[in-house]
Amino acid sequence: MEENQNCMNCAEERVKKEVSEILNQYTEEKDNLIPILNEVQVKYGYIPKVAQLEIANYLHMALAEVYGVITFYSRFTLVPKGKYNVSVCLGTACFVKGSREILERAKAKLGIEEGQTTKDGKFSLDTTRCVGACGLAPVFTVNDEVYGKATVKKLDEVLDMYMSK
């Protein structure tokens, strides 16, 4: 147990050091919050709690303010994403053309709900309101790859391909 606690402390210290290096590139103005959050998100794939605390202290903000910005923008996340981030569009065009069924199939196939990551860390599942490909509706993405004119069968094929990697 004590060894686990030491490991967690080491990890937290490492994150603090790395976030400090990011923060040192910016002035202590609140206007820098979004670019700082973006760099942390890119580095870790999410924004760890210890990073939120470091950012809040550096910018002289309440932790609740930092948290509010993170949870307001869908770009940011508080939990680690999987190696493959699957996102199903639920915008009007996609929804009308059956994206809800695609989402339900993705949940069943991956065994997770939206906003979750599989235990092995391989897949995460999200929804979006629009990816700008309404002419291809319904649409889902895996990382930055867009799959249009989607069907449940197509989703199965794509997920099977990523599962075998």
C-alpha cells in the first residue's frame, strides 16, 4: 500500500513538473487559460486534477473556474481517452438518418457508455453535435478519421479493424 502511495506521489510530482514547464511559457493572465488547457490536453490526452490545481494557482483563479471552463468546452476532458476515440454525431442530419442506432451499437460492442473508456484503454466513446459532414450523414469518427453514410454494419467493420490492431 505504501509503495502504491509513493508511486502516485511520484506521478503527481512528474505531472506538476511537466505542467510547470508549460506554464512558464505563459504570463499569469487569465486570458492564457484556454491555450494552457489545450497544451495540457494534448500532452496527457485529458486534464489531470493535479494539473488543474497547478493552472488555477498559476493564473490566480479558483479551481472551480478552471473546472468550469474544462467542462464547458467539449474539446477538454477530465478522464483519459482511449487510444481510439470513437465519436458518433448526433446533429440533426445524422440523428434523422439513424445515428442513434449507431451509437447504441457502439455502446453494446465496446461495452461502455458515452464518456467512458474501455478497461484496456483501447477505446473511448463520445458523441458530438456536428462534424461538418452533413452531406455524409450519418457520421462517426475514430480519432480524426471520418466515416460517412454510416450503418451499424459499417461501424462493426471499422471497430473490428481497430480491435485487431
